[in-house]
Amino acid sequence: MKKLYIHIGTPKTGTSSLQHFFLLNRNILEKKGLFYPIWSKHLAWGGKDSTDGNFGWIERSNLEDWQKREEISKLFQDHNDILLSTENIWLEVVDKKSFISNIKMIADDIEVKVIIYLRKQVDYFESQYREYVRLILTRGSFVDICGTDNLEMENVKKSLNYYSVLEEMADVIGRKNILVRPYEKGQFKNGNIIEDFLELIGLSLNDEFILSERNYNPSMSNAALEMKRYMNLSSIATQKNMNDCFYDVLMEDGVEEGSEKECAHFKSLLSFSQRQEFMKNYEDINRKIAVDYLNRENGILFYKKDNENLAGASVPTHDLLKQTIRFFTSVILIKNKEIISLQKETEEIKRNNERTNQENNKRDEELQLSQQQLQDEITKLAGAIEEIKTKEENLSLQLLEKQQEINNIKNGYCWRITAPLRMIRRFFIRN
């Protein structure tokens, strides 16, 4: 039976790295029987190196349901197993049951499998908060937004009930076709998410595949995050103008990595007790997932324990000040470099314009000289023509005079009396 794998994230679970791996190795994957299609106009989304995967268009297009099915169905004309990937489905598709039902209608001989990585809810919510700050979707502090009465990031809060979301899709394709993996390095195969993912789809990581060590979607450090939150308070701050001005600098000077190159949110914004309180809301949910989807009798979904000495990572004023100075120093230096570059370009344009004007002036002078020479030649030719006309007129007058003389001779007495002699002469010439 043909298989359609739909990787739906969740957000901040290595999705960008996986999608870059799929794209980089799509030819190798195809040789191994798994096709990763490209809808190029829908690939890019978010930051410079983040990605919308190859399936982001499913909700960001105006296609009808039957048109979406038709787009996917075309892929199975030449391929048996297809991999589609996007994290948009997790937060943007409200009715996932209907969504999966629509895709399942493509054909009876296609088995739909959903792949999903789940991050510990407190870490997932924190990572989404960081994204909201980056995108100027919130200006509040994380502790305030975590409050149960706070309605900010409500759609994210609703999505934290992982079991409910999984059951929606399982009602359509069955639990056995929902491939759930906890997003913890200690639970990945050999500690590698790519190797872990490949095992889910029946493949093994080997030397054929190309791997990248790059972190494609790093997060801001706590100091940079707090600085950005204050920057968001500007009355004219918008996502576009701030990203245009600051995004590159922020992701250079505001990114912090751990010892093992993990993202910056390893320094939690909550204390140990706050994290434990947050996770109490999801203990039963996570136990059900562990039992029903991972067949774990112990009911444990996430193995990694929090450090009991963990304090809320509040940002000291001096750290915020250092981060701010570092950031705006980079901005000023970059802008100064851009100004100098612009000045050089302007000077080069001026020099080019001067050279062009000089060349144009020289051509104008040459053209004027050529025109004068041409005019002189025309004047000479005109004079020669007039001279020829005068000679022609004189010759015409001379011709008329000679013709008149001939006519006078022919009409004269001598010409008439000598006519018999001319006749005799012509007679003897002919004979």
C-alpha cells in the first residue's frame, strides 16, 4: 500500500533542521523510495534560514478541499511513498479531524501516517513565547502570560493539550498511524533527531546522506529577549520594519548556545517550582499519551528531569545593559558601514557620470565637426551642381545656335542648287 507521511512539527522541535535535511537529501531519499516534493513558491517562511517546509501551502493557499487533494494525488502518479512536512498544521488548522479526513479521501490505497514530535509543555510554551516576542506579537512578561487568567497566546495554550489533538486525528486514521516521539535528545535514536526520524519511516542514517552541523533556527538569549521585548514597546514598532532593521543583528549578537549547541531556551525563564506547577496541568494528558501512543506501561512521556536548584532566569540590569550596548554598537557599525559603502557608491556614480559627460561632450564635438564637414561638402557639391547647370545651359544655347546655322544653310540657295550633285554622290557610294 502507498504511504503518505505528514510531518506536522510541533513548532520548535527541530522542524527547520529536519526540513533542510529533507531538501538537501531529496534525491537520496527518492532513490530509497521516499519522495519529498517541492512547491518552491511556498518553501520560505519566517526568518532567513527557517522554512515553511514543502506543505505550508496547504493552509496558506485559497484552494478548495478537492483542489488540495488533487495537488497531493498528482504526486502518487509516479511515486509510492510521499513525505510532506510543515508545522503550520499544528497551530493554524483548528479542525484537524476534518483536515485529516479530507486528505484521507485522496484514495483508498493510500495509508496516511502523521509524524509528530512533542516537547515538554513548559518548554514548548516558553519557546513559542520567545517567537511571539521576536515577531512583536506580545509585549508582556513570560510569568504574566503564563497566568491562567491571561488570554495572550490563547491558541498556543489550547494546543498544549497534546492528547486531545492526537485523538482528533486518530479518530480518522487510528492511533497506530499517529507516530509520536518525545522531543528529548536522550530519547532520540543515538541522540540524533534525524536518525530518529529516519527510523520512523523505515530508513537508516548512513554515509550516503549529507548532514549539516548548522543550527537553522536558533533562539535569542534571555538578555536579548528582554531587550527585544522593551524594543517592542515602541509606538511605531512593527514586525516588518523591526525585522528589516534588526533581525540579522539580533540573530548574530543575541543568540546564545549551550555546550552542546542547543537553543538558548535551555536557560528557562521560570524557576523549578514554577515549572513544576505549570506541568501539573498536563500530568494526566502526558500519561495517556505515553500509554496509548508509545505503549509505555510506566506512563512516563518525558524522561528528562528539571534541576531542583533551577531559579527563574530573570535578567539582571547589568546583563541587559551589556546586551543592549553590544546590540546597538553592532547596529551603528553596520549602519556606518552601509553609509560609507553608500558614499563610495555615490562617488563612483559621480565619477561614472563625469566620465560619461566627458565622453558625451567629446562625441558632441566630434558630431558637430562632422556636421560642419558634411555641410562644407554639401556646399561644395551644390556649387559644382550650379556650375554644371550653367555649362549645360551654355551648351544648350550653342547647340541651338548651331542648329539654326544648319537650318539656314539647308534653306539657302547654294544648298538647293547643289542637291543634284549630292544625289549623284550617294548613287555612286551605294554602287
